[in-house]
Amino acid sequence: LYIFAALLTLGQFFDGWTTYQILKRSGVEKNPVMRWLMERVGVYEALLVSKALAIALAWTLAFIPIQADVAAVLMIALMMLYIWVAVANWQTLQEQKRRRG
């Protein structure tokens, strides 16, 4: 479970970095909850809080005394979600770079 938590942590850093890079280049946040939070507290602050909460959730799942298979399934589901987000962000970032030449 610790490996899953570590991978989720790395995924959060990559998601946060790519999201910030996209928004810095006039991109748009597609997640309505994150967009709302960014409008209220700022982009950097919203990313920092959301990534910290996601990392805390990952490590909580690794350490709390629940069945390992339940925690593993939850972590794998989260990893799949963030892999999808990271790939989409990377593609968007590359497209932005191509357009700017």
C-alpha cells in the first residue's frame, strides 16, 4: 500500500505542475469544483490545498486499519483517475506549446 501511496503522491505533484503550466498559458480548468475554488482563493492556493488533501487521503488509506484489499482497490481507482488526468494535462500542455510555436 505504501507504494500505491507514493505513486499517488507523485501523480499529485505531476497533476499540480501540469495544471499550473496549462493555466499559466491561458488554459482553462475543466473541473468545475476546482474552477470554483480557484476563483475563490486563487490558482496556486487551490492547487496546493487540493493536492495536499489528495496526498493526505492516499497516505491515510495506506495507514488506517482497513482491509488491505479495500485500500488497494481505492488507491488503484484513484491512480487510474490521476493517470487519465495527467495524460490529458500533458496532451493539453503539448498542444499549447505547438500553437505558440
